[in-house]
Amino acid sequence: MLLQRIYEWARSQPNKTAVILDDVAINYASFSRAIDAARRFLEPHALPAGRTAILLVHSPLDAWSLLLALRSLGLNTICLYSVDHVPGLKLRNVAFVVVTQREATARKFEAKTLAGINVLTIPTAIYANIHIGELPLIDSNGAPFGGHIIYSSGTTGSNKKLLLDSKFEDRRNETRARIYSFSKDTITNETSGLSQGTGAKSAPAVWHVGGCVVYDWRPDSAGDPIMGFSRIFRHGVNSLHITPNKLKELIQSLNTSGPVDHDCELIIGGGFLSGAIAESW
């Protein structure tokens, strides 16, 4: 299980950076404590194993911490950016929507229900001590790990729901890490959200082998609403999975940000790469 791997890395390489979010580095020890803090907050709520939790969370660090905590308690998870997407997904057996206190404030809503579903708000204060203290241990209380639902077209046209079963998680991560040559030295910049296939699969494969995942979705100087392309190669990023459309924007950003000053392997997926874009790189 991914959670087990993260906890193991927290003990064998506690100071190794696991996540960099908007230029702030989080090591494996702190990452494991963040997951455990979320788990300890959620556990007393007697959550119904086997049902689905919708995460309406923008921060990828919050999302991964809550996602892994919820799955360790037996729930399936799905990440969305807007509650407006819920009716069209036709999800079955939804238990609740999870929002963070930070997100609720930013989105200016305070509600007990969203789209008719109960809301569980996660206080920011639970993460106050993630940089100190004992390292957590896995304690599933006998509950099976839940899965994670992605909502993606898989480059076939229309989006569809796909449950990534926890039964095959280790094999899935091992295979992906082998195909893309991920290792402890991998530093990847993740440009996709957790609701998408790549966003839900690449980061776990990197953490499976003890590498580092970089997130930076702040707008750049040009006001790009998705991410700051001009900052994408910071922190020694040496692996980047990107779609052809985003690659085109990235190449354009190099006109102002300057060339890459170190080697980086590009993994192109999610569409067809034109010869013109390939040659321009």
C-alpha cells in the first residue's frame, strides 16, 4: 500500500523531501504525520467503510493527506474542483463531501450540505505539529483500504469514472515506476490534478520508490490560470509528464523564463504530439 510505503520512507529517510508545494518543501516524516493527523481527526467520526468520500480540496498536499487517510479507513475517494460536477457523475453510495477550513474560507461558503450531501470540514489546526513528534504506524483496525476514483477520458473522447482498486496498488506503482525509470533521485513536477489519470497515478509511483513530487499551480506572470510554467523546472525537476497542449504553452514560456539548466526527461501523453511541437522543443 502507498500509505505503508510513505510511512516506511519516513522512518528510513525522514529528512528526504517528499513534496514541494509552491516552493515549500515537506519531508517524508512531516508528510507521514500530516496523513496521520488527518486520520486521527477522521477516525472518531465512525466513517462508513465501503462508501465514497468526495474531496473538494484544491491544495494537492491537503488532498493527498486526506485521500490516504480516508482510504486507510476503508472509504473510496474522488477529487473534484467544483461541487457542480457532482450530479453529472452519478456517484453511488456517497457518504459526504470533505472540505478544508482553508478551502471553505477561500470559496466563501459555510454549509452543512453541498448538493444535498453532508459536509465534513477539516480544521487547519490538525496540521499544527506535523514537523515534530513520533512517526506514525499503520493501524487499519482490520478495515480494508478503499480505492480512488479517477474521472478521465483516457484519451478516448468522453470522461468516465474508473476505480483504482487498492488490491493492485503496489503492482500498479511498481510497474509505473519501472516503465518511467522512477527512483529515489526522481524529482517530478506534477501538472495534473488528482481526479485525472496521470495526476492520480504518477505521484504514487514516485513516492513508492522514495522520490519527490513538486506542485506549483500558482499563476505565472502572464496570468496563466492553471500553473506557473515559468517555474516548472525549479528544484531540480528531472522528470515531467505533460500533455501536448501544455507542452506547447511550456515551450512558449521558455521565451521569457530562459532555457532549462539541467537534464529533464519529458513524458508526453494524453494526446498526439505534432512534429512541429517536437521540433520546437
